[in-house]
Amino acid sequence: MSRIDQSGTHALGHRSVKRLGYGAMQLAGPGVFGPPKDPDAARAVLREAVASGVNHIDTSDFYGPHVTNRLIREALHPYSDDLVIVTKISARRGKDGSWIPAMSPPELTQAVHDNLENLGLDVLEVVNLRSMLDVHGPAEGSLEAPLTVLAELREKGLIRHIGLSNVTPKQVADGQKIVPIACVQNMYNVAHRADDALIDDLARDGIPYVPFFPLGGFTPLQSSVLDAVAERLGATPMQVALAWLLRRAENILLIPGTSSLAHLHENLAAAYLTLPDDAMAELAGIAGS
């Protein structure tokens, strides 16, 4: 049994993955731009994640750009049969590290081919279309055109499953009319819970919800309530935040990221932490405080 088996499993596309996975974004340089200071250390984190039982890795070719995908290939290729690598497309990086929408048919098609090449794959298991209608958060608007492009690439056998990221509930519902949606990836954590209703709706349909920034992202979660619960349970605040998400809904899949072996082990240890009802109730109040 691996260290994270207690997190449980959930379907992702036609595969089954551990609910505690790994996000590769932090393996790139500062600002998710350029190479890491220590590529060997980055590859070591990837190998340790898989050795610890992780079989769901989240990445994108616009991390770096190209950096994290190449590190994944260098560290893990040839991939184990149970490893599911999920990527996302629809952005490119400016020379200054800026995030630029890239949602035209040629750009999306090229992004799929770039991911295939840099990951060393013949087919991408799951490709998330990240809405870039607003770089900073979900914004209403039609995603029919880019989803249609991905659906065509799926028919050609380059993609097995399609997900959505940075989207509204309406965009999820509209997207399901175009192509089966394998997962939804939005910002969500114990302090930012705008997607509560969406998570519950997806759970009823068996669709996984993958929160990005589960620990707060570039601004780590800070809460006296979180600290107090962690101290009482003999855990770290970040472990409590992850354990809260695991208990929040069975369709939540976690992809906490780190470039540190110590933080990786800390994150994965959240699989062993079961929050009692009183702790869940205390933590539920953070979002409204």
C-alpha cells in the first residue's frame, strides 16, 4: 500500500486515480517562468511523488513555457501504466512572463502537439481548456469555438478526454452539450468557496472537481482558525487545508504543488488526517470571516 492510498480514488476520464495527486507548476522558475534553479531537485520531486503513490500529475506546456513538461519526461518517461498526466492549453507566455490568451484554432492545435512532443506521448489523457476570457478568474462567454477544436482533435485520436478550467457553471453546462466534460479545474480552497454549488452538481454526475491553489497559491492560506485546528490535531495548517478538501466532497481531486521534497511529504501526509465534525464546522466558517 502506498502512503496516499487512504485518500481514496476517483474516476478521471476512463481511468482511476488517487485523490491526492501532484501539480507541477511550481517546478518552473519564479513566476512560473523559465527553468528552475536546480533541475535535478525538480526531477527528484517528481520521482518521489510517483514513488509515494501519486498517479495523477497536473501540468501545462505554458508552465515555463515547456519547462515542466520536459522535466516530467526526463524524470518519469517511460511512464508507468497507471500514471495519468493532465495538461491544459489556451495561453502562451510573453517575453516578460505575461499570460497571453491563445485560443484560436491554430494556437490550440499547436499547443496539443507541443504537449505531446514535450511529454513524449502519442495521446494526451486529459486536456483542460482554460478559459482566457479573463486571465484572473472565470468570466461568462462562449467557449463553443475552442471546445469544438478540441473535440475535433479528440476525434483524430490526439486527446482522450477534455476538461474545463477557470470557468463558470453555465460554461460547464454549455460545454457538456458539445463534448463530455471529464473534469473541472477552478480556484477553490477552504477560504475561497465560490464553487460550492458547482462541486455538488458535478458530484451528482460523477465528474471530478480539481481545485487549483488548494493551499492559497501565490498567497498561502492564513487563518487563526486553521492554525488552531492544526495545533489541536497535531498537524500543519496546510495538511488541515488539504484534509478539509478531501472530506468536503468525494469528487474532489487534489493537486498541491511544491518544488521541495519536505513539502511534498508534508502534503501527501494529509491523506492520513481525518478531520472530526467539529473541526469541519469550524473550518467552514473561514470563507465568511
